[in-house]
Amino acid sequence: MKLQKLFFFNLFLVLSACGSQFDENVSGNWNLIVARNLDQAGDFFHASEYLMKAMKENDAKESAESYLENINKRKEKASDCVKDARFNLDTSFLTRYHFRDYFQMGYCYELLGDERNALESYNHSIQLNQKHAMTYTYRGLLHEKSGRIQEAEKDLRLAVQKEGGHLSPRFHLGMFFIRNRKIEFVEEQAAALEESRPIYTKILREEMLRKNENR
């Protein structure tokens, strides 16, 4: 039973992250490209904002609607995701892995729109493991969404320091700088990603240019 629960929970997170319903046939639409990469990197909230922009464009409307429907389906399953994470915490004696359960629980609470419990879960995860870059990333994004900009930047910078092979913390930090008009800090993140993840670099530089043009 435990293995089945763990398998279902991990499968849910993999499917959530991959954005498998994205229509590659319209990948040339810029807002869809940004939305897909944000979502696959774990930021469904800001991905949804780009999808809303894409819905206003004739060449992307149908695919954007489909992608948003995919995100909404994840939200419908998020309660089960929380239950499975709680089950793992209550039954597993492998306490060294509990930080992962709290991290995943935080993501699922975010899908439910429960920011208080999401933050509490991320805090528990960090208390158990202060080296997990993605927990700092997700907590930072949650802080930003809740208007705690200084706390958000602190967490996102910490995530980059602890990234340990993860590429998305730099991408998220760069996008954070763009959203919060700290354009002078974006290029450092874009350049660092150019060899390993050129699509992130392309998005950061293009979004930086667009933000400058709209000043």
C-alpha cells in the first residue's frame, strides 16, 4: 500500500511538471513558449498569466485554453496529492526524506490556493534540509505572489547558491528580476544558462527587451 501511494504521488508530480498537453504545433507563439517553460520549471502561477495573454491571440487561443484546462485538472487532483504526502509523512520511517514530502505538499497546497499551508510546508521542508534548492525556489515564488518581495528575492538568490545542478532557480531568479523591474541583474542569469539551457537564456533576454521597451 505504501509503495502504491508513493508511486501515485510521484507520478502526479511528474505529470504536473511536464505540461504534456502543450500543443507543439503552435510553439512559435511567444506567450505559449514562455508559459510552457515557466510551468515545466514549476511556476504555474506566472505561466497562467502568459496563457491569458496567449488566449487573446488568434494563433494561440485554442492551445492556451487547452493548457489552462490542464492546469485546472491538476488543481482538481491537488487534494489527493496533499493526502498522499501526509500519508507518507505519517507512515514512513525514512525521516531523512520527509523534506521531500513537505516540499511536494507545499506545491499541492499552492495548487489549491492555500498559501498559508503551502508556506508552512515549505518552511518545514527547509527546516529538515537547508540544501534543497527547489524548496527555496518555490517558497520564493510564493513570497513574490503574496507581495513579500524582499523575502522572495532572498529565497531565490539562496536557491541559485544551492542549485546543485538544477537549472531552473537561475531562470526563476531572472524572471523575478524582470517582473520586479530589476533589469540590470537579468543578464547575469541569462549568460549563466546560455550553454546548458539556451531556451531559458532566450526567454530572459527577450522578456528583458520587452520590459525595457515598455518603460
